[in-house]
Amino acid sequence: MDLSEPFIVCTGVRQGCLLYPMIFSLVIDWVMKTTLDTPREIQWTLRASWKT
């Protein structure tokens, strides 16, 4: 089996980086605000299965 030569990856967020959770939160916040402000056939629901 022929494999390619190894290469260095210089982009992305390193594992354990504190920036990732902040970026993730900002993106999710933007997605939620966008979809809730202008409904486009997307419905967000919450199932509280822990409440009986």
C-alpha cells in the first residue's frame, strides 16, 4: 500500500485551546438568534426528559 509523505498542518484550533469554546458559543448564539428572529421552517424544541 503506497502512502503519501507526511505533512504539517498549520491551521485549526489546537486541542485544549481556550479559544474553541468561546468561538463555539459565539457561533451557536448567532445561529439561535438568526433562526429565532426570522423563522425559516426551523423549530427549536426542548424535551425535559429529566422532569417527570
